Amino acid sequence: MLKQVTEGIWVHESECMQSNATVVQGKDGVLLVDAGLTSSEMVSIADDLKKMELIVSVGFSTHPHWDHVLWHAKFGTVPRYGTTAAVTQMQETLSNPNWKEEEAAELPEEIAGQVPLDDLFGQITALPNGSTYVPWDGPKVRVIEHSGHAPGHAALLVEGGKVLIAGDMLSDVFIPMLNLAAADPVKDYSAALDLLKDVASDVEFVIPGHGSVGKSTQVQARINQDRAYVEALSDGKDPDDPRVTAPKQGWEWVASIHDWQAKTIAQKQA
């Protein structure tokens, strides 16, 4: 079910991993960001939009991970954008003849078989060369690209609505997930946080890829919390972070993600 965040912006939160799909209203349709996880959830979003007499006019994927590049036929055939780096990564994934099997192996058990790994998966197009805004007829949506979490990751700043769609960053339940394949994951993530800090004063709501929507007073706090976690990871220290030490019920598994990241970063630094 779509829930309104502010005027012209709604969020659908999945039961799985609190994944957020975001809807931004334009003149003749809506921008749909990170469309959802399961087929039934995406049908629900499409049905909600129909009741509101809205159609999808453009899509956007914040980064090239399976849970952010899904789509459903009920959304229609419309442009679906991502950054150039994200599209390149997605094309590499789809060029593997075994991509469906490999992506299916990544799915959480509770939704295995419900996620449409079909011909619409990952069909994103690069933004026009030099573009720093989503090309559409709605409010100005600035693309803030970085490689902190994944190649070509993008946060979207809805300038008029003062909403930051953060992708897989600034979550209240998920620790920072670094791009561990990068040469310097800590440097990349820190640079990404710097970019988000630069726009924090212009933000009244932050929508993370996973977790709860945060209000203006929480934006800088989440940036600070993510930075403290990354610095602890880099220093080889145990983070004083409730997402690891006292996680929300059902999120206890995040501690194992931290252990894996800490081990990998230590190996890279060695």
C-alpha cells in the first residue's frame, strides 16, 4: 500500500527487508524509483496508482542490485533510467547465460519464487550524457552519483519536495554496505557520505532503500551514524552502532554482515 510522505510523494514498504519503492508525481504521470520486490507488491503499487488516476511515465533504478532493477508489465513500457555505470554493470550481469540462476540464489527464502526474474529485469537505460537530472516532466530530480555502495549508485534529490531518495544508504536498520570489490571501499563510501552531507540542509525527508522514512532532524544524524560505522570498520574497531549491537527484531542477521565486512576490509588493508 502506498503511504504519503509529503505532497506528491509516496512510498511502498515491502514486508521483506523493509524495501522501499518511491513514487513522485509529475504533470502527466509519476516517476517510480526502485519499483519493488515481488510480483504481488508491484501489482499492488500499480493498482494504487490506478485508483489515484495516475500512470507511470518513467522509472529509475538507484543501483544495479537485483532488488532495485525489477519491473512489472502493469507499470507499462516507459523509459527506465540508471547511471551509465549502473547500466554497464547491469549489462555485464545479463550477458551471463546463467544470470537467472545466480540472481535467484541471492533471493531471501521468504520471497523465493515470487520475484520476477524475467525479460523486464534490469532493462535500464543510461541517463543522457552529462545529465544530472532525471529527464521527465515532473519536479526537478537531481541525480547524485557515487560508488559507495555499488558501481553507479545514485541518490535522488527531489528539489521542490525536499526529499532525498537515498538508495541503499542512510538506513535506520541496515548498516552501510560497502562496495567491497572496489580498490578502496572506505574511501568511496566516505566520499558518498560527503555528497549527501552537502545536500542535507535542503532535505525534509529521507527515504532509504531499506528501513523507515526519516524526517529532517534525522538526516544529518543518519549521515553521522553511517560515517562513524565506516570509520570504525576502517580502524578495525567494534562499532558502537545499535544496528549491530542491538538490532531491531528480525534484523539480527545484520551482525553477520558486519563481521563479513570487517574481515574483508582488514584483509584489504593488510
